[in-house]
Amino acid sequence: MAKYSQKFIDETHDLKESGLTIKEVAKQLKLDFNQATYILYSKKPTCKQEIYADTDKAVKEVDTILKRIKRLLFGS
């Protein structure tokens, strides 16, 4: 079993990316400095590009469905 959940790892990376120092991240998440450093430099966050690509695909699909509905309701 993993010591840190992926959600916790992502939260740690997000705090660091928001401009906090490692010491501030550690304090906010109630970690030791060494634990925060370990997570930031050894554990990878979830790849957000994949999430954004999936979301973009879903939005485009919904847009095409809405266009079809508008054509059916209002004609074109």
C-alpha cells in the first residue's frame, strides 16, 4: 500500500506550484521538511494534460450534440 495517496501528492505539488516554499508546504500539510521534499522530488503528480485532453474531447462532443438539438428545434 502506498504511503501517500495520489490526491495528497497532487495537493503537495499544487501548493508548491502556487508559489509556496517547501517549508511552507510542509507546514501547511503537517509534514516534516524531508517528507515534503521526498514527495516533491520523488513522486510525480497526476498528468493534467491527459485530464485536459479528455475534458476538451467531452466538451466538443457536447457542443456537437447541442448543435444538432438546436437544428432540430429551430431549423436551419
